[in-house]
Amino acid sequence: MNRTAALAAAILCAAPALASDWALSPNGYGPVTIGMSSDEASQALGLRLQNDGEGMPDAACHHLAAPAGEDKLRYMVQNGRIVRISLYEGPSAVATDKGIRLGDPASRIMDSYGEELEIEAHEYVKGEYFTSWDETAKRGIRYETMTDDPGPFIAPGAAMVFRIHAGGEAIFLIEGCS
């Protein structure tokens, strides 16, 4: 093997997994883990996360996003650390570690988690919050579902996933940082 081919092979072996292989889980997304600083997350992703909002970010709590926003992920930062990663809108190729995506029927959540879920009525829409929480790790994942407009591929009256939040206790915040 010549030097160029050997160098290329070494680079490919050292490269992080492709974003298409990453999943959103209670611990983070791909190489980004809950508890990282925004600089650490940017370095792990290989791109600079940017303020997702108007004006200067609030030091106490703000949201970041990838520059082009193709993945639709938003990273909540509180006191300099990522505390939650959320999917607010689709379409997005991002799936959870259980394979659940925005637009999926709520029945997929039930099938994947079973009785470990806490289910509550949604605060603002006709739907529910489905939460899987690990009290020991202080991590979880929370799905927001609605039946108001279930879409063309879900039976009328059935609920669909329209938001997903993963991370620490911030997954329970229902209005951004509050």
C-alpha cells in the first residue's frame, strides 16, 4: 500500500461515525453528550453551533442550532452546559435510540417503552407527553404527541409525535427555558 492510500485509510478509520448513524438518546446526540459546553459540542460535531434566537444569547439559558439547520435539532444551554437536545420540527432524518421520529404514531412509543412511561395530558394541544426517565442517571427522553392534525399517514383520532426532547431535567420545561 502506498503512503497516500495508507494515510487515507488512517483518516477514514479515525473519522467519527456519520451523522446518519447517530441517534437522539437521553445521553445526547452522536458525539454530543449532555453536560458538554457549547464549544465542546461544536468541536465534537465539527461545526460551529450558533445562537438560535434573536439578539445576544442569555447566559442563564439559550438555544443553539447547526448553521444550516438541516437536522432541525436545538441544543438548550443552561449556565454554559448543554442540558437538553430537542427536535421541534420536521422533516428530520434524526431518530431516537428506539428508532422513533417526528411524525410517527404515538403507538410506536408505547411499543418501544411499554410500562416504563409516564404519560400526562399535554399542556397546549390535544395530545400527551410520554416520558421515559432514569432517576439514577437523571436523564430521560420526552415525546410530545398531538391528535389535532395527525397527518395523512395516521388514522383520524390517533396521536403522532411532533416534538422530542432528550437530556436532563430540562426535558420537563414546556416553554423553552421555563
